Amino acid sequence: MVDFTDQYDMVLPALESKIAEFHYMQYDTVTPESLWQFCLKKKWKKKNIEDMRLHEMVNDIMGTTASEFVAYHQVEGLKGASFFAEGNLAELEQLLRPVPKKPSSN
């Protein structure tokens, strides 16, 4: 789902150009939608998107680096990972289970 569809449609050529650059650098999983969401959530987090000018949006999109994009998604992936989910609970209990003490030989 794309938020701010009017603005998205206006900057789609810039998004596609940046995606082509990322694909050239072997980042083949990046899509225009994912780059758009990155801009909304990271670059323009504190801005009112509806008041932004076209040249500001294009400048921010074209100035995005692959490392910036990848780092953001790595952090978001870690935030979303739940180590206490149902599947991981048994592993967590196994890790935290106390180890019985060995009898000391005196």
C-alpha cells in the first residue's frame, strides 16, 4: 500500500531512477515502493509531506545512499524480530535453564 499516492506518482520517475542505480550496485530487492516507504518513515519523518515541494522530494530521493537504505532496513528487521515468540520460547527456556551443579570431590 502506498501512502500519499499523489506525491508518489509525481516522484515515481526519481524513485525508478534511484532503483536502477541500486540494481546496478547489485541491490536487486529494492522496489520503488520500499524506497518510498523509507523516505516517508526515515527521511521525512518530521516533515509534512503534503507541504513539501517537488524538488525537495526528488533531491532527498536522489541523495539516498544504498548503505543508508540497507542500514535502515536492518534496524527495522531487528526491531520486528521477537525473540520471545512462540517458536523461540522453547529455545529461550533451554538457554536459561539452570545447569545442575556437579558434586565436588574432596
